[in-house]
Amino acid sequence: MPGEMNSPSGGKTDYTNATLRPITIKQALDAMQPYPEAPYQIDSAEVASVTFIGQVRNISSQSTNVTYKLDDGTGEIEAKQWIDSMTADSMDTDDPNNSTSNNKNQVELNGYARVFGKLKSFGNKRFVGAHCVRPVKDINELHCHLLEASAVHLFFTRGPSNAQSGAGAEGGGMKGGDSTMGGVGAAGDDYGAGKGLPAMSPVAKRVYHLLKTEPQSNEGLHAQLIAAKLSLPMPDVARAGDELLTAGVIFSTVDEHTWAILEF
Amino acid sequence: MSLQTPRILPSHLHAFHSSSTSGPRSSHTVRILGTVTALRGDTATITCGNNGDVTLILKPDSHLQMGKLVEIVGKVADLEGGGVGIRVLGSMDWGNPADCDYKIYEQVVNATHRLKPIFYDE
């Protein structure tokens, strides 16, 4: 049962979430922890590894680590890369010590660099524990990254785009701030833009979408089944259900954990 | 909070001018991308794809080269001859303009200004 993995006692090392998420530095700074020591969340989705591109404002080399200060126009954050003496003379091309052979792979001051790592904090200071820092030489990569971060943000806040609403989300569909995400959808799409679906958490939207699309009897679907289908922990599904019940878009049928779409 | 430098196109210059009262923008520092098309000592001109030109007020140690694609970080300022330009704070040479698809940059500017929650504070 995947639910047990996310329980507070499970600690923060969740090896089942091996995703790499493209983000902006502002998102890294705004990332929340639901409780102390918990994994960071961006757009209510847990983040494991992140990647971002920024301009290197400062490089400070110590004997055990190299700290880069990066700025991508949305904020500033430090990335700390530990120097592993075991790999210092291996083929690890991103290793900062390895400047003798490969100047091309050297991160330069005021040049752009891409960082892969995990969000960390020390005291009140947020930083990124970097696995890899490498220079960015093609400006298209920078622009592509920013658009990718936008697309992933939209995926988590409004759900996956399908063929029709996808075009809308990239172009004219996204007016103003996305806090008004409930109100913008005009396409005949029940999910992403949410026709008549009020603003709610991404999990609630996924549950709603499943209820809408899954073949079912008029009794609807049980929460356990929804949790299994979406590979979500039971408490999250229950919370999503509460949200949808409060919003009045679903109703409970045979018992309080069996829900169907309320259509009128 | 750290300093933010929104990416813009020439048509957005007026919105980041210090006299602009439309919007509670605290900083007027912006980022812009263009090809260097004229150098006149302490000023220069960059061309931003099909979006027009911007006049730059250079600082003594800005080393811009003709025909190169540059990313400028600077403050929106009044020009002596009227109009608005950018006072350069920093520049980054991206080499040959042919290696950059300016259309992608236009989309980036568009996306960054629509998706405030992940790019810029209001």
C-alpha cells in the first residue's frame, strides 16, 4: 500500500518518488514543507529531485564543497556541491576539481549553469544540494527550460492537457494569474480547465477525473478503488473526496466512501 | 527577498519605467535579449528580433561587440534625446544570433508574465 510510505514516521527518504522536476528559483524558494522534515512540495506535489538553470553570481570553493550562487531572474539561491574525494579523479565530468583536462565543462562566473539536485534547508536558509552542476552554452536550452517549468507547473495546477485544451493552455487559455484556475476554462473539457469545477487541489481534480471517466455502476466508485487506481494514499483520497463533497460536485451513494459524480 | 529581473520585449519598456503608475512594481530592473546593431561610444542599440530596437546606456566596462547576441540586465531609464532606454548593469554574450530562436524567447516572455506565481512577485 503506497499510503504507508508518506506517513510522517516513514521519514523523508522516499525512494519511490524518483522524479526530476524542472523549476524556477522562485519555485524553489516558495516550496513548502507540510510539516518539519517533510519532503518539499511545489504546487501541492511532492518534489524529489529538481533541475533549474541560472546565472552564476558567485562561486566559493571550500575543501569539502563548492557553493554556487545562482540567479535566474526570478530569485537567487545557493547550490552546494559536495566534493567526493573518491570520484575526484574519475570520469565524472561535472566534478569541479577536474579542470585540468576539460575546461569546456568548467562553470564560469556570470555564465549560465544547470543544476540537478535536491531541495535542502539549513537553519532558515534554503539551498540546493547539487548532484551535478554544468555550464549552459545554448540559450535555447535556457528558454526551453523556462517553458518546461511553466508546462509542469500548469500540469500540477490544472491537470494534464489533452489535445484540445493543450493548445488553449499554451496560448490564449491562461489569462491572468493561475489562482483563478477554476474560472478560465471555456473548452469542452471536464478536467484540465474544469468546466464548472471550482478551484481545488490537484488530487481532487484527479479523483473527479477518474470518477468522470471510469466505467462504473450507478453506485459510483469506492474510495479504496480510487486510491488503488490513482496509486494515491487513502488519506489523500479521503481529503480529496471531502473537498469534492463540500464543493457539491460528487455525492456519496451506498456508504460514505462510495462516490459518484453529481450531474444535473 | 532577492532582486527579480523580469524578461521583457521592447514593447514592455514603458511598463517598467519609474514614472509608470500602472502596477505596484518596486524594481525597474529588467532583462532583455537582442543583437547589437550599433555602437556609439557610451550608447548602443540592440535589435530584438522583429520587436524593434532598444537604446542602451553603457557603463565604462561593458564590452559589447557588433553583431553578437547579448542578454542585458539593466534599469529602464530616460534617454537624453527623449524616449526610454536601458541603463546597462550587466551583459552576457550569447555569441551568434543565428544560434538562438528568438520566437522561443518571445514565448518565454509571454509565459513568464502570465504565470506570475512561478516567475515574479506581483
